Amino acid sequence: MNALIRPDRRHFLKQAAGAGLVAGMGPLLVGCGGGDADTRPAAGATEIHSYFFDLSNAHPETDFFLVSGTRHHPLVPATAAQLEKAKAGNPVLQSVSSQSVTHMGIGLALPARLQMCYVKGVPRGGKRGPGEWDMHTMFYHVPSAASSLAAEKLTQSCGKSMMASQRAAYQACLNDIAGTASAGGLNALAANNSLCTGTEFDQFKDYFDHAMALICHHPEIGSFDAPTLSYVQQAIVCADINLLNLAVSLYRQGPATTTPGGWATLVEYTKPDPTTGEPQPQLASNGDKLYFTHHSAETLQLTGTAINSILPKVKNDPMLGGNIADLSASELNDGLQGKMWVTQSGTPTRLPATQSTLLARSLQASSGASWTARDLSSGNGFRVTDIGGGARTVSFTVENWYLRYLGLYVRFLDGAGNPMAVSSLPQETQLQFVPALSGTYDAFLSLVNQELVVLGIPIRQNKQSYSVTVPDSAASIQILAGGLGSGSNSYPHTVTPGAVMTVVLDLAVPGIFLALSAVDGYASLTTELSTQTQLLIDSAKIFLLTMTDAVVGGVYKDASVFTNLAGPLASTLKDGATALYAEIKANVKIGEAEEAVASCIPFGIGLAFQAVMALGVAAQIAETSAEIANAPWTFVTQVDATHDLTVTLNHDPLDTAGFPATATYYTLRAVCDGGSPAESGRIAMQGTTRTEPLSYTFNNLPAGGKVTVTAAFYSDTDWLTGAGSTGAVDNAQDAAALTIKENLVPLTTATRYAHKEKLGLDSSGKHIWIAGPQPAATPANCNNVSGSLCNLQGITVSETFGNVGYVWQSYSAGVPSFGSGAAGQLYQFANISFTDDPQSGWMHSGGGFPSPPRVAYSRSSPTSQNFYIDTSTGNAMVRRINMTQVGVAPTFDSPRGGQAVGSFNFPSDAFLIHPTGKLISINAALGKLEVLVPSATPVPDASAPLAQAFAGPGSREGLLNGPACAVVAPGGAILVLEQGGNRIQAFDTGANPAPFFAGQSTMQLKAQTGGVQYLDLGIEFVGYLYVLSLNANTGIYSLDIYTPAGALLATTSGMNASKLAIDLFRNVYTLNFETIQPVGNLTEPSVSQWIPSTP
């Protein structure tokens, strides 16, 4: 840090860092608590406030003004007498050296509402031209009531251990900066818990407050609810060391002037002269020039680094968010006051209407509708609900709970799944849409705005519902919602209107309201605009003339965007989009007069905009916790015509009496190509013998492709008494049939698994099953010697094709590296059949990988949906494994072929296939859950679609705390076992927490003693969970079985394996530490089958 400090500023840093800057870092000593009471005063209310400033890095011949909206309050040099008087009643000022308090403003009439203020400097002696000035520092003016409330809550809820440890950390920073530093009265202040818990703390302003302001300008950190903002600043922002780094840098760089070199560059706001066309500076009402502040590269980098560090802590704070399931956007939800993040319960499974109380607003078709969504999962902050309609009409509602606008489009698909050109649609169909914003295939319908809460302020708005007439030639439609995002951009024409209005109304405009102390006016503007769709659409057309696709695409990664966009955006807002500007001015009245808006546009529009760009400069967006930036460019909801499928169930022919006598209920599940599974729910069996076939009708299934229907019968203790499947059948037909096979084995508290058979070789080298005891837990051998088995990576099962795939690391003399061609400790994968002839399905990767590939099979997909992740090039490329039928070995697309169906951003620690066809990958180090929509056919690697990265590290709902393994439930929930949280958490494919466990998204595992490592997670048909673990202290491997409700049922000790998979009938397949003998040219592990004990 010393390298950043110029020698001529050494005196300042010794004083300011040793005592003065500590006041700005005060909340560093506090780490929890907060409040949610409403402290908003009436419009126009003011309070008398005094501020003391450290402006010691400024030229002494400078006049200073505190700018509050359009009001300029002169600041005067602090005299010794005045400072002594002020210190008498202020313990914070007592801790600050007198040299660090240079100026003050006493008895200022300031708004009793939240406001962004800044200090303007005007050098004396003609050193600046007429109307020119410098910007020194900025800060949030937090009303006294809000600051006191947050301080009170912090004091009540915080212990002093956090305070002491953070103070010690900060003291170390002081010593690093200044060599030595005396804390003075700091220890006493910390001891009585008063350093950051009182309105007197807010009286001292320096570059820590400036740094805090730049960080809190990010719309997912700062709040327009003053108590929440105060809490975030004190409990989270000030506890991050990156704040100190940014503050020191801002001080070192110096004030923003019209010459580059300060913390920002002031750029004149100009407009062409109507006569000459020459650019003319725009002036404020007092004659001063209006400037945009273009942050320096150093400021952007350090601000982004701080935001990237702080954002996950905001997202993980349970006081700052919650689940919005069942909240109505048409009502004002006071419980959302101050909330900075929200989650929505996911919808992984299509449930019958009689069982939809938990997921009351799922995507399933309304009763009697002829249309339904194929994939039920919500998007990242967006979903389509209440799908219904008639024969040729689709009705639906959209929900958007992130701070952004989305352009809503419709794409019609013909019977072959090809998009239909908008120009080819019937005239009456085209009239539903806006031609000026439509593309070749994508018809613009409307703009979708955010719901429920904006920047911590609850809002109320009308339900966003739509109805679309479908032409006779269309077989299905895609509802597309586009806006700012990241990842693969497969529907580029849908992005711009939503992205543009997000930039204008969610990134630029809020800063104007903040500068004018009219934050509640922004919430009222958002509410009003929700009813003025035509105004939004007209405004989008105007702004599209200024903001190009290239500019919009760079918002999250290109720092030059604001430089190029600020002037045109400001001019278009003021002089082009006049109707929208009139609405903005009308809602600003709550703070200052309407005419003040023009003066604050240049300053206000850059606040949130540059904070968002700073994060993109400092970090790869996929690695951050930013919600909007990590969303896809376009949400795609496919809506298909429906049909009813009647399934006939026949009993096991070996049971002449009929269906299992012990069965008390049965369930059915239909899995359509690319669709969310449909479930019947529990259907009661009659109390007497049933011999005749049973029948069940799935209503409103999405038509097209293939469908597989499975049925399972259970006793009153959930014992699986029998099951059957139709196999893959044509999903255009309205009838199907299946025959069940009875089982005799229940799972009870006494259930234990026993080893039945393991994989071996016969004398001819053919793979066979060998009955006998389980293999021992042989220690790993990672030597570069043939026969050395080093690592076991994963095992997966395909019920449809009767296959088991697995991945391991070993030294095999006959296996060359796909990269170098040499032998060594390499990762490989293989496949066997789980029929009585395992060799019939034998397949080997044919080469080795330097890092672990991953293999994933769809357990019950009617068609071949099986893939592997190729790591041979250093990237995570997804390639196909092709299966045709039971007993026929699969084939796979070679790593050398350069053809892939997609790629992931990060190395994969768990690879899953969702019933919808989406591919899921978990990265343990980053706590990331990635979702990939693979291409229908392989494409060149460079063109492969890129996965969307969600989640991030953390312990609250929706984040991942040390993910160790994962599995997809038959109904579609993604279950992730978290080593750090000792729990399993459920998600849908939008990474939304799903209420899978009796209405909860998480399930706690049994309490573990030290040294327990979770190895793998599996799930069987009805929902029983299988958890494999190793106690490193005892060396004992254990298999724990949990009920679907999350209760521990049974434990089997001694299952010596690293990975497991479960088939439909509760048989367990494990990947063993044993090496199959003889080794030959291939060193491979054995695979075992385990069966449950009988009662």
C-alpha cells in the first residue's frame, strides 16, 4: 500500500489515516443488526445539520460549497475555537486530529430525506474560467432519524467481539499506511460501543464517505430506504477492507477537474447551438457549468473490486431480503420496505390442479386451456404464469422481480419447430404487435417493468397480463423477454428495447431523484409508468435512435460506454423523450421544484451507471453475484398446443390376482421431450382386490416429440410395491399402455444394503458380473506406473438404455493423452450395460484427459439425452454420448472432432441432466450453479452456446455454501448437497430455491462429528435421498437414507465406494476403489450393485 502514497502527502496520511479517516471507517467496527421502521418525513421537510470536512488534499486557495440538489451552502475554514466547541459534545470529532478537520458547515438547512450531496471547489485568483469548478468529494446525506434508527438497531444486536477484531484489522492498515499510528481515544470509543452508533458520527465527512458513496451507487447495494442504506453502510460496506483501498486512492488522485488526473474527469455537458451548430456549454441556474463525471480507470477498478467483494455479503444478509412467493404485485407489500434482494419459489414439476396449493401459481395450463408451457421453471428473476386461452388464443401473465425492463416478444413456430417470419403472418395477427420494434421472426408485444420493490421501496402496479391470437399455421409460440444480461445471445433482436429502458430508467434516472432528495418520487414514477405502456414504448423508440446495440451490449464490461453515452442520453431525455421527461419532473416535486431536474441530470445519471460498469471492469460478470448482469439476454418460454393422454395400467402378469395387494396408492409421471415432468399426485387404490386395468388421463400435456410415462405403486409406508413404464412413445397420440412389475422389498428403519455383485473380467477379457463380497477400500495410488488407480470421479445411470457410465483417473499403459499423446495419470470414462451382459454396453473414452471430464446420463429420457464434458483443451466443452437401445454399446463425439452442443464457464464438479433437456453444472470453488441449453445438434466449438452462471457463495437461501455433490430429482428439482451448510438445497433451472422439502427449499442433514466428508448424493423414484460419506477419523464409509420429508431413515456402514447412482427399483451402483484384474493395458475400477435387505 505504501507504493501508492506520494511523499508530499505523508503528513496527511499519518494524521488522517491515524485518526481522521477512522471516523469515516467507524462502521467497520460493527457487523450485524438493522431496522425496518418507516422514517420518511413529509415532502419538503428539512432539518438543521452541521457537517465537518477533511479537504486537506485541496489547494488552500479554494472556496468550497456543499451542493444539496441545486442549493449551494458555503463551507468555511474550521477555526481552532469553533472546532474545540464542536468537539466538546461529539466523541467522534474528539477522536479526529484537528489537522484533519479543515472545513465546516454549521446549521445548514438540509432535506429530511435521503440525498446525494457533493463538495464543489472554486479556486480563487482566476485559476478557472467563468463557471468552472472542481468536484472534491461526495457523500450520502442520511436523515438524522434514519441514522439513529440504524445505529440503535446495530447497538442492540451487535456484540463487541466483531467490533474488536475489525478494529484490530483496521489498526493494522493504519500501521501499513503511516508506519506508526496512535489510536488515541479509539479504544475507549470501541469499549463503550459509540464509535459508529450515533448521529454525531454522520457529522464528519472525508474520503471514506466518498468511497462508500461510489460503492453504494450500485443498485444492488445502495437503497432508497434511508435506514436500510445506513445499515448496509455500517454493517457491511464499512467492514470490507476494499473500502479503505478505494478511500486512499480517491484522496491520492485528488479532486475531479476538467483535466484528467483526479479521481474523475469533469466533462462539459454541451448542446449544439441552434444557429451555428457549435457545441455550447450548458449552465446551471447560478451560471456554473454542468459537468458529467467520468471516473478514472483507477477509480473504476477499485470501486468494482469493492463492489464485487461486498455484493455477495448483501445477498447473503437475511435482513435485506426474502422470498416473495404468493405476494401480489397489485398490492403494496409493506414487508418489502428496505429489501435489497428477493427470491421466488421455483416450479420444477407440473402438478395436477388439485395439488397446487404449494405452487399455486405454477406454469401449468389453466383448466380447460389448449396451451401450456413446456418447461415450468422460472427464469432468473422472471417467469411466465397463468397460461391459458382457447383454441387459437394464448393468454398469460409475466412477473419480473429484478430492477430492469424487459422487451416482451412473441415468436411463432410451425409444425416442424421452425420460426415463422412476422411478415408472413396474417394481417390480423400482425396488428397485435408494434412493427417498429419487431424483428424478422420476433414480434414486439410490450415492455415489462419491475414489480413489488424498487431500490428498497415497495411499489404497487397492475397485473402484467396479455393475450395473443395464434395463426392456424403455428403449432407453438415462444414468449421471449429480452433485456440487459450476459452469456450467449441467441435472440439478439429481443434485447435492445428492454436494455435501453433499463439503462435510462433503472441506471440513469434514479440518480437524478437521489440528487434532488426525491427518492420516493422514483417509486411513484415506476408505479405510474406501469400503467403507461404506450409512453414506455414511444420513449424506447426515441432512445433507440441514440443508444446502439453495441453500446447496450457493453454496459457491464466496457468503461467507455458512459463516456460515449452520457451526453446523448442526457439530451435525449431532456429534449427528445419529452413526455417521459414531463413524468420525471412531475414526480421530482416531492424533493425540489421541477426546474431543478435539468441542473441535476449530468451529475445524477452517472451514479448507478458507473458503479455497474465498475463491477464489469473489475471482475468477470459470471463470477459476480450481480443479479441483472448474470441474467440471460433473453428469457425463453415455449408454449405448445396441448392434448390429453390416457394411460392404461396393467398388473404384473405373474400376479394372477391383479395389482399388488399391499398397494394403497399409486402415482404416474409423464416426461415429454424438453418439458417439465407432469405428475398425477397420489391416487388411492380401492380397499379390495383389483384385477381389471386402471386408467389415468394427463390433461394439457404439451404435444409433440416423445413421451415416457412411468407408474409406481406404494404401500401405506411408501414401500415401492411395483412399477412400470410405457417406454418412449409418440406424444401426438392420445392413448398409451404399460404393465407393471411387482417388487417385494420395502425401505424401513431396519433397511441395510448388501453387496450383490461386482464388475470383473472373464478369461477372454470380457466384462461380467461376479457374485461375492464387496471390494475393500484400497488406498489411492497416483504413481505413474501401470496399474495405479488414483481417483474416482462419478457414476451415472440411464434407465431407458440400461447403461452405467463412470469416470476415474489411473495410469493405463494403453491409454494416451488426448493432448500430448503420452501415457500417465489420466482421467477416462467408460460405459457398461446393467443387464446380465455388461460387456454388451462396453465403451471406453479411447484416450485420457488431463483434468476430470464429467459424464451425465438422463435417467428416464425417452430419447438419447446423454453427454460428457470434454476438458482436453482446457475448456469445458459439452459433447454427445449417443445411445440407441438396450444391449448396444453407445458411441460418443470425439474430443478431436471439434463439435459440441455447448460449454460451461467454469470447471465442473457435478454434471447433471434435467428432464427439460437443460444441462446443469456445479462449481464448488465459486459456489456457482450453471444452466446450459444445449444446441439441438453439434456445432463447431467456437459457436457452441455458453451456459448461464447463477448463485454464488453464501449460506442464505439461493446461495451455495461449499457444494459437494448434486442430483436431479425425478420431478425436476435440482438438489445440491452443501458440505459447509450440512444441508441439501433445492433449485429449479432458473436457480430459484424450490420448496421441495415439505414447503422448504433446504433440508438439514444429521449432525456430524468432525472429519466427515460427503462423497455423493442420489435419489430414487419416490424421493428417498441417499447420502454417501466417509468419516476420515474412523475410515468408515456410510450410506444414509433420508425420507422425502428429510428425516433420517436408515444407515448402512461399510459401503466402501466413492460414488453412487440409484436405479428405478432402488438398486445402488457404486464406483469402487478396487482395480479390476488382470490389469493389462487398461487400469479400471470395479463397479458394484447393492440391493436393499428384505423385511
